[in-house]
Amino acid sequence: MKNKYIEQFEAKQIEGKNVPDFRAGDTLKLAIRIKEGDKTRIQNFEGICIARRGNGVSETFIVRKMG
């Protein structure tokens, strides 16, 4: 059971954000921000979701690159 303050904080973090619904086995297209020195760039990445763990703000997922 989570602390009620942590639950309130997580609810505010997710509020108003469009979180897509996906499952393990789905193909995902991601745009990842990469920082190199003082420059940043966006790199597109496509792969298959092989795992999804947790929920809310602390949720993680693993994507294996295709091709």
C-alpha cells in the first residue's frame, strides 16, 4: 500500500498527459531526446515492447530494436 501523499503526487504528475495504451508485443515508435555535450537532438526509434512493469509515474518498459 502506498502512502496517500505519494499517490496524490503521482496523480498530479500524470494529470493532463496523454499516456498511450500499449502492451508487451506491440510495436512502438519513440522519439528519444539525446544530450551530447551541450547539444540535444531527437532520435526516432522503432521496436517491439518486450516487457512492462510497475504503474503510474514509476512504470518502466523495455523495447527491443527492430531491423
